[in-house]
Amino acid sequence: MKLSEIGEFGFIERIRQRAGGAGVHLAIGDDCAAVEVRAGQLLLTSKDLLIEGVHFRLDWTDLYRLGRKSVSVNVSDVAAMGGNPEYLFLGLAVAPTLRVEDLDAFIDGFLAAASDYGVRLIGGDTCRSPGPLIVSVTVQGKVPTEQMLRRNGACSGDAVYVSGTLGDSALALQLLQQGQPLSSHLAARHHDPRARAELGRALAVAGIPSAMIDLSDGLLADLGHILDASGTGATIEAAALPLSADFQAALSLGQASLDLALAGGEDYELLFTVPVNREDRLRELSRQFNLDLTRIGHIDPAADGLRIRNGSGQMATGSPKGYNHFS
């Protein structure tokens, strides 16, 4: 059997079935693992890799912004669990031809982003790479046990919400691949995304979401994770998807399609489900953070599957497509 036959998440599931989880509050299968460090307090841990030629190209981004992004994509996982990020561990596999000044720029960006989120770099490892630059980051955070948010709590009738806008990073990547220039907004969304750490924590404290995930693989793929974990279906309203002015301009010029917003990935926004009796509290948070929190659909019974309604009211069956390393 080839990896392409089961894909990234099929491979993860094979590992999950074999790995031990005894005595662990939450093991493989969510944005972070969770271990009880003392009564009522959970330690959240997650790890991400960024590999040159797979996740980034050094002719498209500078090392400073790569350092910042390396922090943000990890902090986003803790935000998705409602936790407070605290510590980082950094592993670097570096070609000996890479200049020390470039590595200094990477560390400058890494530490600047860490400071933005109030987290500290406290350990890691370095080694020689025969070619590509490889960045491995582990993040740890904490959350009170009763406030931790997972993917498995969505119920039929819940509303589906997303923070910010969708598709900007995917549009930026498409333009880079075409050799087109990026606006400052699109460049920032792709090269230097901002994790919604404060929002994730505030949502958890307020007890608003029934389930939550961060958007790294694409809206449909990540919503699919919530639906699988919760045993539910969902309807997404395509006309309700929040799109930036830059994305809307690209749509009007034929430079983008709605698929980029549905399945593009690397938005690092928060996708969450909300019981209807908690939506008033959510509107208060939206005003507090001066951030759009947009209702884009609702949760259905599992038998309904994942459906997308277009602007004309026509319904199509959706699939949890998105970025998959081995497909």
C-alpha cells in the first residue's frame, strides 16, 4: 500500500491506533495533546514541521518572516484548544552553506513573534541538513480542564462560525506560483499569519463554542475533522464566506475562485460551532476584539453529510478536500 492511497490523515489514524494513551487526558486526534499536570489544569502540547520546498521557498519569503510564521502556526494549535501558549522548543536542520546572518534573521523573527504572543523559547536542537532547511517547533500551553475546547462537541442545530477572512493565503500562494506580485495584505496573510491566541482563550473562558479547530488545511478539510469527531453533518452557505477586499478584487478579475476560500488552507483563523443560545455572547466578543466573527452555516445530522449551498440556493454535496501531504 502506498501513502498516497491512505493520505496524511489515514496515516495519522494508523499511528493513533498503535500509540499508547493510557493515563493521558487527550492523546492523538486533536490540535494538541493534553496531560493533567495538576488537578484542574492541563498541559497542551503540539508540534509542527516547516520544510523548505514543501511549506516555503526562500526566493518567496525572507528568513525573518519565516521565523515569525514558525511561531504563529504552532501557537494557533493552542488557540484552537482555548489554551494559553507559554513555551516553545525549536529544532533546526540547516545546510552548512546557509549564512549565519540569515539564521540570525530567522531567530530575530522567531523571538519577535514569541514576544508578541507572550511565549518563551526554552530549548531545542540543531543538526546538519544535506539540503533543505527544516524547522521543527513544539509548543506548550495550559488550559483549565473544564475550559478545554475540542473537535468533538458539535451538535445538530449549532451555528458554524469563522474568524477573520478566508482564502487570502491560498490566493497569495497561487499568485506567487504564477510569478505575480502580492499586495501587502496578501503577503502578510501568507508569509506572516497571526494566530488568534487571545480570541481562542476568550472563547474558552466565555464557554461559547461547542467545538473548535484552527484552519490550517482548508475550511472543508478542517470542518470535516469536526464533523468526523462529533458524528454530525453540516451545511455551509457559500454566499456567507467572509472574503477580504483583495480576495474579492481577484474574484472579479478572474484571478481567484471560491475554491481557494473553501479548501486553500493556511488561513490560521478559528473555525467553531456555537449553540444558538450563546450567539449573543459571541457578538459581544466580536465587538470587544474588533474582529469579524461570521456565521457561515449550521450543523446537521450526520446522515446529511457536508453540503454547500451556493448563492442561488442550490445545494451541492461537499467533500472534506484540503491540503493533504500524501494525496
